[in-house]
Amino acid sequence: MLKDKIEKHLLEIQKPSRYIGGEVGSVIKDKSKVDVRFAFCFPDTYDIGMSHLGMKILYSLTNERENYWCERCFAPGLDFEAIMRENDIPLYALESLDPIRDFDFIGFTMQYELSYSTVLNMLDLAGIPIFAKDRTNELTQIVVAGGPCVCNPEPLADFFDLFILGEGEEVNLELMDLYWEMKQQGADRISFLRRAAQIGGVYVPQFYEFSYKEDGTIAKVTPKEGAPAVVKKRIIKNFDQVYYPENFVVPFTEIVHDRVSVEVLRGCIRGCRFCQAGFIYRPFREKSTDTICRETRCLCENTGYDEVSLASLSTSDHFDIDNMLTKLIEYTEGERINLSLPSLRVDNFSEALLEKIKRVRKSGLTFAAEGGTQRLRDVINKNVSEEEIMSTCRIAFEGGYSAVKLYFMMGLPTETDEDIVGIAELAQRIVDLFYSIENRPKGRGVQVSVSCATFVPKPFTPFQFEPQDTREEIERKQKLLLDSVKTKKIKVSYHDPNVSQLEVILAKGDRRLCQVIYAAWKKGCKFDSWSEHYHFDKWLEAFAECGVDPAFYANRRFGYDEILPWDHLDYFVTKDFLIRENKTAHQSVTTPNCRLKCSACGVSKEMGGACFDKGKSCF
Amino acid sequence: MIRVRAVFEKKGRAKYISHLDLNRCMLRTFRRSRLPIWYTEGFNPHPYYSFALALSLGFESNCEIMDFNITDDNMSMEEIRDRLNAVMPEGMRIVSAAPQRLKITAITSARYSFSLVTEDAAGLFEAVKTTLAQPELLIEKKTKKGIKTVDIRPDMKVISCEATDTGVDMVMDLPAGTQTNYNPTLFVEVLKKFTQIPFTAEKFCRTGIFCENNEIFS
Ligand code: SF4
């Protein structure tokens, strides 16, 4: 039995409870009564993957169906991987401890580009052919992927049988239903894929042929086998009523987000022009306060967690935020539960609510300012003014805080040295503000942390056409920022520009990258998001060997009329709108948020009606 | 307020829950049970519960001890036990809940069973006998003050030692409690000095916790 083989080695590795299942809340079924088995794979370690909300939702949802069984699977740490390879332990799922190669579906969630090489490693560990074309024509082992990254799935196209675009709550079950129906009829893989391609939201990459122009850009994308020319993403129309789990798997070992997480809204009204989530998850939909409170209570009681956090892109944009927080705080305080409130703007709250939030909020104060000057913030449509930043900092300092963390991006479109120096100046004004406040926290100095990421242009954003700064340029700007900071009260940190460069290539790449990813994995690349495992030199070798120029994807401006690798996928936001927004950005003009004024991005047309009615979301 | 002492099992997959993780795991178990557990007072109140002895990662046990307080004086021990068992993770079970009788400091020793597995069962059995016949068994033990050489033989009480088809099954008592704690792996370490025969030690299980005069701690 595989279990005995695994257990033989568990005490030789770190945190063994991650590899043996048995957690409270995990779902065990009788194999003989199950028709379709789905291995939900997260291409990173347990600690990261178990924190992912989407997995929790789809896990519970699938397992509600008696004859379907969804299990979890993560990438093993390097220590366990070595043992697995040495002892012929194939990658297995945590509920049954059965090898995932025997499953009907092997589904990956693609949350970040730097996990692509890990997918290949997991398929290899599982003993599943890495290229879709090498898999048997039998109806089994269907390798699928979903998640935000598959809005441009082309760099992964050769490895997957199909991609699921948009939200999985409905389409996942439709796929499994079709599979079970065809399995009973004795159908083969190709005929299943042909019919699957007719389901809304399902993209079967082998049915699309790409041809290229001499300059390397795409000439044409031709659908085959009756597959639709354009595949539309799936979306949940009645968000307040959508399935939400009543229980989570509660891990023994500590994970990154070790708490109950309740989704309060999906999508975002803001339209920051660099933010992919802000566009691909449209329209903005919110749950009612009653639903949020009920789900919070239910999950806290069933899991035993004493911490709950609200999941959303911007919690403060909830239409009933005051009332919702008041009710939640009432419940969590009574039950001695910690309420954590990430992504919360506090500038427009009432005194009374602010008092309550201060009581429950332990984390420091963070701000995503993103740009160092108002001009640049207008370019990126980050609707936060310096006044707001200052007034929130004032409230925070008066309330006893003495540390502020600011997030910025470097290499944004139209950015000049003035904008970089502006970051340092803004941080300095916050330091000055602190010392100007009479009732500031005594006995402590102020600490302003400035964290700078490198801008990564992403598909389905108005900046999808933009080039990324070269590494040399980013390094010059980083140095300029460091030189502009004049006090130890401001601490600057930034990301490795080599990492951001790979991110943009994988985000905006096309099918020709599949070979590069394969070559990089062959050279040992995996866990690229872990700085200690990141080997940019190996990636560069892989690019060179495959004859692919990284700069073509990273540092080239994509034309408005160019066929982009993701143009045949429809995320409801039209390309015309993205072009319009791109032009507006270059004029430093902002676009109002969706609640204030609709900018006709194309989403409401797909939804069949306006997104908002009297300030409340319609879906 | 009732002061409760629970005896619980930690078996099967639960043996991979580390001591640190066990703390978190019990906190959530208490919350799921919704028992009125007593919270500490002060700046950062938290539910109070404590374990008598730490158990090594990978060891099973029949007899782990956990103390806590229940604020409802009218609650029966059976109810406390059953409500916890209804929400315990797989492999863990409250065997009994009873009022706390002795102080934790009364613990003097613990009993362990384990198996030595080898190709050469007879040879290993001889080696175990030779080892046990030594007047002293010196090992290097890490303490807070650095590495120290100690003789574990006088404090080691062999309860049984049987040859099996696959090796040797052993049961022994070792000092435990707030003063000295010996782990049965210390014996395994020493045995390796007396024999070249390759073997592995497995199925470690704590089977009893005792105080003076071999009385079962409760
Ligand atoms: S259609 Fe209008 S309101 Fe709806 S998401 Fe697009 S811009 Fe916002």
C-alpha cells in the first residue's frame, strides 16, 4: 500500500503532517461508490496552497455531489520530493492517498506565473505525460487548469487538455457531468474534448492553430474541430446565493493564511489600470450583510478557528460596510474571535466604527499608493490622493500607531525620475506629519516602510500593451530612490527585477513559450516564486536554446491592432475599452469608479443589464 | 469551576502532529466543542489548557494528559468527554475525563513500547541482552547547559524484551516529569554502539505515566 511506503519516510522530513492527510474537515468517501475523481492540485507547497480560498470553495462544492470526489494535492518540499523519486512514490492525493495519475481529472489552479514550472514537476512526479499530445486517447487523466493566469493560457497550452475560463462554481460540475455521461458510453479522450469545447468557458488549446508573421507577431488563430472562435469566461450571476462552504479543511501545521476567510465581494469598482484582478473578475458583485454574517458564524463554529478574515479586493467598497462591520465585530467580540480586515480604507468611516475597528485591528497600517506623484497615480487610475493618505495616517498616529507601510510600483508607464523621487518625498512628508502631531505615540519613533515592486503589465488590463522597463533601467531607478531617502526612519525594500521579467514573459507570452518552460524545468527550475529556488540563469539558457527572445515579450510595446495571444478569449471587458483606457492613461486622465459612473467596458452588455442600481451591485 | 484532567490517545496519523501543532489543534477542538473552557485573565486572555508531558513527533500514545478548567460546575465528566470526542481529529480520542488528583510534579516515569526490526532477529536479540547486561550505558545528552554524558542504565527499567520473527519487541520505563526526561530513542542510540547489525526502531508508543511507587498518575 502507498500509505505504508509514505509513512516509512515521514519522520525523515520537515512537517510530516502535510503529507498524510487526516485533517479535520477533509472529506473521505467510499471509492467504490464514486464515479468521477478530481485531484485539485495547487502548484506550490501545502503551506501556501492550503491558504487558497478558491480551492476550499471548489473542494466542498464538488464533494457535495455524492458520486464525485475531490481531493487535494500539493507540491512536495524538496526533501520529500527526493524521497518520493528514490522510492517510487508517485504524487498522490491527501484524502485517499491514491496516486493522482489514476484520477479522472487532474486540475491545477494557476494563481501566479511563477508556478508554471512546478506544474510540470508535479505532472512528472505523478507519472503523467507532461505534454497533452503524449497522453492516451482513453477517457481518463484529463489535465485541466483554471485561475487568473489562464486568461492567457498560451504559455501552458501544450501541457493541458483544457482550460476553464472565469469562475468554476458551475462549469466544473458541468464538465464532470459530461465526463461521466461519456465515460459510461465508452467514449475516448478526443471526443470528450470535442464536446467539452462546446461548454461555455471551456477552452481546448489543441483545437486552435496559431500562425505567425515574419516579425514574430501572431498572424492568425484558427479554430478546428468545431470549437468556437471566441471562448467566453464563466461568471456567477447571483453572487449572494452562490455556494459557499460550511466547513474548511483545518490543517495541523501552520499555513500562511491560517484562518476562516469569508468572501464579501467579487470584482472591483476601482479600475486601477495595472490591476488584472480589477478587470478579469468584473462585474463587481457583493454579498448581503446577512449572508456574510451567516457564513462567518457557520465556518467559525465548524472549524474552530479563532480568527476570521474578509476576502475581497477592496472591502471598504461594500455597499453596507458600516452595518456589516458593526454586526461582524459584535459577533466576533462576543466569541473572542479575531477579525482581520485587510484591504480596508478607513478614511470615510464614522468615529464610532473607527473606534471599534481600532479595537480589533492588530495589524499595522498599510497603503497601496503605487505611484509617487499625483500625476502618476492619475495615469494608473489609483484613486488615492495625498490628502487621503495623510488624513488616514493622521487618524492612525493619533490612534497610537507609529508604523506605516507603503506599497509602490516602479517602471510604470510614463514614469519619470520625478515620480521616483516623489516616493521618497511622500514618505518624508509622512515622517514630518508624525512629528507635527501633538498627541502622537510617545517614546517611539515613526517607521515608514516603502516596498517597491516592479511593474508587470498583464493581459486584460489597459496596460496590456505596455513594455516593461529593462532590468538596467529598474536598477537605476532603485538606486535613485535609495539616494533620495534622507533618513533612517524610512526603510526601502524592493523585488528582484529578474523575477518580474520572467513574470511578464509568462503573463504575456504565446505558445512558443511552452518549449522554454519545458527546457527550464528540465534544467531543474521549479518553485520559481521562492527566491532561494529561483535560477534566472537557467531560464536565460532555456530561452537561448529554444531561440526565443525574452525582450520580444517583456520590453516590446504591443500594438493596438496586433493580434494578442489572448484575443480569442473573452473576459467581457472589450479590447476597444482597454485601448481607450490606455490612451486616457497616457493623457494622465482618470476614469471614475463603476459606482460613480459606468465607463461602458463591455461587461454590462454581457450581463444583460447595468452593473449597479442606486449604488448597489445588481448581481 | 471544575478542574479537569483528560487522558487521551494519539494514534495513527495523529502521531505526525508535532507538540507545537497539538496546542493549536486542541484550541480548535475546544472551540468546536463549544465547552465553557476557562480563559486566563489579563491583557491577552486565552483558553487555558496544558499538557503534562511532551510526546516526540512520530510516537503514538494511549495515555496523554491534558489539564483544563470548565466554568460550568454542573457539567458531568461524561459530557465533557463526549463533546470533545465528537469533534476530535482522526486518531485522537479522550479516554477519560476526571477531576485532577495529583500535581503534575508527581510524575516520575513513563512506559514505552517499541519494536526493533532487522533481518537478523536472533543476532539483534543477543545484542540487546548484551547491552542490557552492561553495568553502565553512557550517552551524550543535550541539555540546556550544553552536552553532558549520562549513564542511563540505573534509571532504565526493562519491563519486557521479547524476540520476534522480525526483531525484538521491548517495553521499558524511563524517567519522566518536570525533572528528568529520557526518550527510548536514547536506548536505541546506545544499542547501535554494541552491534553492527542493521536495524530500525519503530512503533514507539507511550503506554503509561506513573508517579512514586509505580502508581498510575491521575
Ligand atoms: S459595464 Fe460599466 S459598471 Fe459594469 S464593470 Fe464595466 S465600467 Fe463598470
